Amino acid sequence: MRHVGITIGLVLLACKSLPAQGVSNGPRGTKFHGFGEVNGQKTVDFWADNEKQNTEGSLHLQIELIRGVCNLTDAEEAKLRLAAKGVISRRIASGRAQLTKFIVDSELVEKAPEGTRIEENPQNKLRAFGATQLPDGVVYLSTEFEVPATEDPLWTKILESTLSEEQLRLLNEHYIQRNETFLQTAITLSIADLDQRIFLSDEQKKQMSQYFFELFENQVTPLMPMTVTQARNIVRPAFRDLSHFKDQLRPSQFNRLSALRNQPRASMGWGSPSR
């Protein structure tokens, strides 16, 4: 029995000596802990390969869409594909430089790989928001550029110079209809969240859907909202404003909603609701 106790004690001691893997954010920026020996060159190369594949896939699908909506000629399509290559090349080069600076500043690696440049003030900023440790000293970093590839100035300039006024009109109409779908989805989700709290009737849900769509319809452009997340950011403030519901709810529903809004919120938590 004594030997078992000694063995358990050694295991616990070994566990305590292992550095905890994590990340912290403070006045000095993002700092990584416990990732061990990280190969900076492989980490940046791995990011670049994934980013190139993702951006290529996105822009090529975009070109397929434009070809169908605008009836592109072969020459017009070839021009857009050439522009896509330029956008991808420029984004990857800038991303490599920014990521190199990030992994050094965040202490993921001690120094930058030899021969790499550091970009101090990039035009299109890259933000890292997640990390996963992979084999061979590689850390995969989840990132996003401040400006999406489809809004890159090089891409939009070539698009505008390649397409005719009629083609641009057709494309913008398509984007507006697409983005209206995101807006409607965001409204539907917010109404569903409200429904589970104050039990809306079908007629109330229908009226609210129409009311909020008309309220936000003039904010829809070819470039906004391009995702459901962007649409929800537009919609959420209005759904927090009780004045929008005064004439759409029964008094009992409105009072219940007011009471729920006035409840205190936890300043800390250790889990999420089960429903």
C-alpha cells in the first residue's frame, strides 16, 4: 500500500510541474502560456497554406456567382480570376508579416524566423482570436482580416472596371436581396428568443417580423449585412428597446418583458444555461 501512495504522489508531482496551456489578455496584449517549443516558420507556413486555400475558395465561388448573375464573357471572367490571384498574393504576404509579429509579441516564439519581415502598420489588419496546438511544433491560429477579400480595394476596383453599368446593377440587386435574407433571419431569431419568454401568438410574430424588417430595410446595402452575425448586430439594439413593443404586446406580455429586463445580471459565471 505504501508503494501505491508513493506512486500516486509522484504522478501528482509530475502533473503539477506541467505548465498550464492558455492565453491571457492585458495591457501588454495577448500572451500565450504553456505551448512549449513552437516552430515559428512552420506555424506561419501552416497559416498561409490554410488562408490561401480559404481565400481562393471564397473568391472562386464569388466569380462563379458573378458569372451566373451578370452573364460574364470568357474574357471578363479571366480578368476577375487574375485579379483574385493578386488579392490572394497580397493578403498572404501581409498576413505572414503580421502573424510573424504577433507570435513574437505574444511570446509564442522567442524570435521571428530568419528572413521574415515585420509589418508595423498594415493597411488591412489581421486579428488572431483562437489557437490550437498541432504536432511538429505547429500552432494553428484562427484569424480574420479587418477587410474581407470581397471588399479588398484591388478586387472592387477591378470589378467596377470590368463590369458594365447594367452588370453592376444586376450584381448589386442580387447582393441586396441576399443581405435582406440575412436581415430577415436575424429578425426571426430575435422574435423566437422573445417568443420563448412571453409566448407570442402567430399573428404577433407576423406583425413583428414585418415591423422590424421595414424598420431596418433602408440599412441594407450590397455590402451590409453580409452575414447573419452582422445582421444580428443591427437588430439586437432595437429588440432591447421596450418602446418598440408597447403597441405590439398585450399588457400582461409587456409587463412580463419589462420585469425580465429589470432583473439583475450575473457579473461572473461558470457555465451556460441548459435551455
